[in-house]
Amino acid sequence: MKYQVNSSEATAFLRKIIEERVDEKGLEWINLQETTLRDNFQLRSFYLTFSTAPRFIKKNSLSFTKEERIRAEKLRRGFQPQHWDLLQCVRTYFLVMLPGDEEENFIKNITRLFETADLDEQVAMYGALPLLTFPTALITRTREGLRTNITDVFDAIVLDNPYPADFLGQDAWNQMLLKAVFMQRPLYRIYNADERVNPELAKMLVDFAHERWAASRDVLPELWRFIAPYLEDGYFSDIKKVVKGKPLEKQAGLLACNMSAKPEAQQLLNKYPEVKEDIGSGRLNWETIGKENETKQKV
């Protein structure tokens, strides 16, 4: 598994994306800043460049071609910058230029930047985690970032970002998933989530669901994705309750049954042949459930 990204390759990839989307005035500013930083890197100059970028670069959404998404995946497994905006892409371009010859100096510089960053700057920095030098040295910083209740910052770490799945230990991962459920975030956008399922997480999520039910509150349908592999551990009664719920909850419960080897789960699924057919054809999956729930939350 390749977790360390070649900074030259990352710079070239981001540069091409930027050149095709930034106007002439913005590109002139980027070139001037880049020349200054490469000829005589000064941390103060870097901070100034990072903070003043919005004066020259717009927060336009990035619409990637299929070829660009493929190149991003080749650069770093799970790298999904198509979810960024243009300003975030430019800031990441400069972040990759941070001197990375010495770990201690790199971490000192990045820590200072985190400590003074505003909300948008934090989003860019956490989103850039997959490309930054010395990734293992950034685990503590990432765990601190996960304590935030600011949705945009939390999402930058958790959604469409391969860093947590690749570097967080199980306890930190489980706490991240539980908080994502609590904050009603779209779990289908958590990279490699299925590969990190574990019985401790399943128990935590079931306990959370019971608390929500006790308070007469809904449970995020995507939650059952992480409990499905462990229905033999006494959670099948919960799934039977979910299947009796609202349409989206019912679909989630039956999709969990489809993932389970428990005979009773398959028997329950067989009682709903139309849903079973949708699952078998691919029309119903965790992504479709997540997207539908995300749309409902925005209404």
C-alpha cells in the first residue's frame, strides 16, 4: 500500500488542474508566489500567501473529468480532490511546497499554520492530509481535528479522504465513525469504511441506536451497514425492528440482512422479493441509501 506521495508528482498533478481552471490574473499571482517561495522560502511569506489566496482565487467548484479522477487515484489511492473547490486546490498546491527534508521542521511549520488558520484554511489543510509529508507524524493533529463540532472542518477529515482509514488506530477510527453518525454525516462518503468494521464499533453503534430509540428519535439508516457483519452477536432483533420502520430504514435493514451470513437474516430478506431484486441488480446499495438520506436532510 502506497501512503507516501511523491511531492513532485503531487505538484505536477495540482498544477495541471490549476492551469486549466484559474484565470490569467490568478495564475500570475500563483507564479509570483511560487517563485518567491522556491527561491527563498520564508515561513512568514508562506503564511501570507496562504491567507491572501482568496483575493486572487475564487471558490469555484471542481468538476473533474474521468481521466482526472483516474490520475488522482494513481497519485494516491483514495485521493478525491474533485470534492474540493478551486481555492482549496490552490492552497493545497502551496502546502505541498512546504519544505519536507526534516520531519521536526516540517511538523513545526505545519503546526504553526494550523494554530493560526481560519475555518477555510483548516478545511484545506485537513483535506490535504493525503498529500503531506510525514503522514504518520500528523496522526495526533488529525485526532485533535476530529474533536471539532464545526461540520466543514470535520467533513474535511472524514469525508472523501483516505487518510483516516490508512492511519487512524481502531479506537480513534471508532470514535470518528460514532461522531459522524451523531452529526448525521453521509457515511457512504467515508473512504474504505467497510474494511475497518469491527465488533467494538458495532456494539458502540447499536448502543447509540438504542439511546436514540429510547428518546423517540430516528436513527441514521446508514448506521446498520457497520452492524451487518455481526448480526450473529445478538443484533438481529434490532434489524427486525428497523425493517418495520420507515421506507429508507426498511431498505437499510434488508441491505444489512443481505450482507449477513446468518440464516434468519436471509429468511427475512426473502420476505421482501422486490427489495431483494433491487439489491441484487445494484439499484439499492449503501450509496443510494446515503444519497437519499442526504437529500432528505437538505429539504
